[in-house]
Amino acid sequence: MADLVERLAPDELWELFRRVVPPVAVARPQGGGRRRAGDRETLAAIIFVLTSDCTWRQLPLVFGPCWQTVYRRFAQWSLDRVWARLHRVVLDELGTRGELGWSRCAIDSFSVRAAKGRR
């Protein structure tokens, strides 16, 4: 499992991801319960689902967290705009290294005529 997790969420990506993922409470106030699934394993599972023909429910158990946990964490991270922040951090890192190529870039826009007095 460790090889699969490291292949899908390599150390470099993991370090960048740790910068943008919101911190979580370590202990539950009411005590008990299961130990929280690891963020790196969950990230690897999300990457697996998004890059394969697998559905959330078909997620292999080899990742550790069950599909419900992976989906719930994906949804929460989406609400927390983790993916947008990660995108920005990756672009900043590539730009700092001089590895960001702007030779191919697209700018898109959309224009709509304003209708006077109409809704």
C-alpha cells in the first residue's frame, strides 16, 4: 500500500498539500471513536478515483480509509477550497523553479449584451 500511496501522492506533492489543508482537532471532545484516517492516504485515494474509471464506491480497500471517508473528505476539502489553494501553491512552486512554461496558454472570456430594462 505504501508504494501506491507514494506513487499517487509523492513526497513533493504531499509537502505542498500539507501547506493548504486545514488543520483538524487531534482529540475528539467526547472521547472514543476511531482514529482519523490519514490525510496522505485519503489524498492518494482521491487521486486514484479522479484519474481512473473507478467510482467512489469501487475504491479498493488497499488505501485504508473506506470510500465514504474518502468522499466525505473530498467534499469537505472542496468546500474549504483546498484544491484551488493547492493549484496556486503548485503554480507558485513551479514558477519559483523556473519550470512553469507559458509558451502554451489560453485566455477565455464571455461577453453578453446587457438588455435594457429586461430581466
